Amino acid sequence: MNTVTISDSVLEVEPRGLDKLWSLTRKLVIPLTHVRGATFDPGANNEPKGLRAPGLAVPGKWAGTFHRDGDRAFWNVSTSGETVVIELTDEHFTRLVLTVDSPRDIVDAVNAAAAA
């Protein structure tokens, strides 16, 4: 699970609890100018993740950096289906795939902030 916070100019993603250890990430800070948008995608958990390096990949839990088709994505999801995909530009990751509380609220907030 992740906490997503939006401030004046940045999007912050902070894995919670052991997810920090499994994803090898304490916090991601992304300028809002690099956020293209977000979607609620409960089916994302079923798509191919790519090559994991580094992170955790076990049935029902994917956390860390995954490389696929020349793109690098940050995953921190479980099989709960509360998955949000945030598309980025000019960043280390091309997208963030996250399990969050209230995914529709997060998507609306990210899209509103990216459009502003």
C-alpha cells in the first residue's frame, strides 16, 4: 500500500510499512510538471511486469523497479485491485503502478493537479 500526497508543485509517493523494504524505496518525489495523468486500473495487476531489478516479485505482491520494452516502471501493488497507474514524462520512471486507498479520489486529485 502507498500514501500519495500532492502539494503545490510535487507528487509524493511513500510506500507504507514493509513495502519500503520490499520496494527498496522510502519516497518518490515527482514534480507535477512531469506528471501526465493517472488512471484507475484494477486490471493492471494482471499485465506483464517485465524484468525485476531490484525489488520483490511473488504471487500477489510486486514491489520495486521493473523493466519492460525499454521502459522503467515503479510497481508497489498487491492483488487487492485498488490499483492506480500514474504516467510520467522526463523522469527516472515512465510510470508508477500503485495500490492505494480510495483510488478514484487519488486519480481525480492527480489529474486535477497535473492539469493546473
